[in-house]
Amino acid sequence: MRSFLALLKRDMLLAYRQGSALTMTLSFFVIAVTLFPLGVGPELNVLARIGPGVLWVGALLACLLTLDRIFQADFEDGTLEQLMLGPLSIEFIVLTKIIAHWVMSVLPLIAITPILAISLNVHADGIWAMIFSLLIGSPVLSLIGAVGAALTVAMRRGGVLLSLLVLPLYIPVLIFGVASVEAAVALMPMAPHLMLLGGLSLGALVVCPFAAAAALRLAVE
Amino acid sequence: MAIDLHKYANPTRFLRIANAIFPWSIVTTVVLLATGLYLGLFVSPADYQQGETVRIMFVHVPAAWMAMSVYSMMAVSSAAGLIWKHPVADLSAKAAAPIGACFTFLALVTGSLWGQPMWGAYWVWDARLTSMLILLFLYLGYMAVWGSFEDQSKAAKAAAILVLIGAINIPIIKFSVDWWNTLHQPASVATMDGPKIHSSILTPLLIMGLGYTSLFVTIFIIRVRTEILGRRLRMLRVNQLQE
Amino acid sequence: MNEFFEMGGYGNFIWSSYGLSAGVLIFLVIISVRQLRQVERDLAPLEETRRSFRKRPVKEGATS
């Protein structure tokens, strides 16, 4: 447990000191969302209608940008191999990386979502629902993304393949996430959607570290 | 059980069995497809609601069946490849993927050609069409993984992991898309499964389904042979370089 | 006969879906057979040299 926490701390610290990646993802998110009003027109009703979907898709794509860095640096300089020789099993190493990715790359996205949601004229209830659904659903993005990242870590240009592999698997999160926001806006109970999202997160938590660990063993051996 | 499986996992034995089946599978494919097409195009009556367009069903539905069953077959053989280290299992999943992708593509295209006269649009975001589209993406991702590893045994394992994750996800995707579709149901969409299927339509449909299955077996045998011989070719080339 | 091809006005849709299905599947068969022939052609000389080196028959099935 102590080595788990130590590794987690190290990963977060590394991500924190590499702040440029974070600002880039955040700006990507903001720019991508800004493009939508410019594309569909500034009419507030339309924006309120498509807002939740736009925000979810934007968060999904922004998350995709940072995925390939989950294992990349440690794989290239050999740290990963050293870690695998250590006391911690690979599944836990993967889990620390996933947690670090979620905290350092996904949480900031969630933090600025309310501002973007206001700019898209999303209803106040919708904004709360947006935050809840992102908090509950976004771990799936990191978890499934880690599997894709582990599969493509040894490739020279794995980024494009990574998105091809991961995006179809993101669809359920997107659907339930947007549905919960829309339910909240329509003053309907959003609990079922959030529960489904939570179920997805827990399910992914069970399956994905093992799959990612298997893929990493493959890359390192 | 495990011993039995390993007996069939032996490439030579597999090739021998495949060679024995192969002529028969060609014959059954031709016979079944010919009967199915004859029954479907000439004998079966036009549907009273959908008119003649119902005939598209005879190429659409079997393709959709195959699209799904080929993916499940790939998942099973990938699992076998990971667990028992079958020499043929990975190759068979690899060989099946392009066939499955073709069937998925056909299911999508014929579905939209059926949709235009029925729904007035080539593409509607119907739950089934959408899930099929996602299935096509999964197939493409699987094939891309095989293409982007140089080491074939690593590619096999990576692809197997991907296909299993996909297989776990497919029911979830299917469920979520159904859910999404009921939330956003457009008013004018008629469902495909209206009246009960009459036997005059069901018989050619089943025959076409069997025909597609045996066509799959035929192409599958050809492709697995190619994969096995290809692996042997790589091995011999490496040996030659070493000598 | 003409009536048969028109399919009650939906001929275009029906025949193009049948044609596409046939086209794609036949294309797949042709591609698969070609790849098999290619591999067999590449494999033949290698098997030949191997046999002359080792002086023992290659496993049955792999060459056929």
C-alpha cells in the first residue's frame, strides 16, 4: 500500500511539473467547445439544446489527447520495466497511472465545464447534472483509455490508432452522460442515468486494469 | 477436453480437416445461395405493407446475423488463443475479421437502401443501424491492431485483448444505444418488425442465412490457410537467413 | 420480365442492394484466393530448398 501511494504521488508530481500538457488540453477543450456556436450559430435555444452533448463530446476528445501519455514516458525511459520488477503488481501500477491521469487531466476539464456550460446557455439544473455525470462517468474514460494506451504504447504512431480503438468503447458513457443532463434539464429524475454511469465506472474498474496490465506485459517483454 | 482441443489446434491437422470440408462447403454455399435467391426473388410474395422492398431483407438480415456471430466467434477464439495458447486460434480470429467487416458493411448499406423507400431517408439514427455502425468500427480497430504490430505473436495477443474488451462492451453498447434511441425516438420511424414473419418469407430468409454461413466457412478456410502458410513462410525465411 | 426488374417501382433499391452484396462478397473471395496463391507461390521455393537440405519429407498438408 505504501509503495502504491508513493508511486501515485510520483505520477501526480510528474504530471503537475509538466504543466504545459494540462494547459494545452484545457485550451483544446475550450477552443473545441467555442467552435460549436461559431458553427451552428449563436441562437441561444439551439445552444441550450446541443450544449450538454457538445460539452460531453468535447471532454471526451480532450481526454483522448492526454491518453497516449499515460504510459509513454515511463515506457520509453525504461522506468516501466523497473517498476514491473518491483514489489507492486502490474495491475496496481496501471491503477496508479489511471488515477493520476484522471486527477491531473480529467478533473481540470470537469472544473471548467460549468463556465463553458454557462456560455452555451445550459440551464442551471443542467450544469449541476453535468458536473455530477462527469464526475461519475469520466473514470471510465481514463480506465478504457488506459487499455488503449497500453496496447499502443510500443508503436511509433499509436495516437491515431488509439482513438480508433477507444472512441467506440466510449459511446455508452457519452449516451448516459448526456441523457442524465437532458433529464435534469427536463426536470425528470436523473438518478437512473447516474446509476448506470456509476455501474459503467465500477465495471470498467474491475476489467480494465487487468486488460491494460496484460497489454503492458506484452509491450515490455 | 484440453487435450482434444490441442489436437485440433495443430495446424497440420487443422489444414487436413479444412481440406476435407472445403469442397463440400463450396457446394453447399452455391446450392443454398441459389435456392435462397430463387425462393426470395421469384417465389416469396411481396409484403402487403412494405411491398417488394421486403426482398432486401434476404440479403440484409443474414448479413447482420453474420456480422454479429463472426464477432462472437472471434471473441471465443481469441479467448482460446490467450488461455490455451492455441497456434491456430489467433490466426482464425485474424482470418475471420475482414469477412465479418464485409458482412457488417453490407448489413449497413443494404439497411440504408431499405430505409430510403421505407423511412424516406437513407440513414436514420435507428438503434440497430447505429449499433451496427459501432460494430464496424470495432472490426476496423481490430484489423488496424493486426496491421500495426511487426511482431505477429505480439499483434495476436494485443488484438485478442482488444476483441475481448470489445466483446464485454458490445452488450453495454447495444443497451445504451437502445436506451438513447427510446429517448430520442423520431416520430415517423416505422419499426422493421411489424407483422409476424410469414413462412413464405421465413424459409428463404433461413436458407439465405445458412448460405451466408457456409459462404463464411468457405472464405474462412481459404483465409486461415493463407495465415498458416504465411506464418510458415516467415519462419522459413528467418531460418534461411540464419543458415 | 420488365415487371420483375422494376419490383413495383423499387427496383433500384432492391437490385443495388443485391448487386452490392454480390459484388463485395465476390471481391472478398477473389482477394482471399489471390492472397493464398501468393503465399503458396512464395512458399514453394523455400520448401524445395528445405527439403533438399534436410533430405526428409516436409509435413504433409503444409505444402498441398
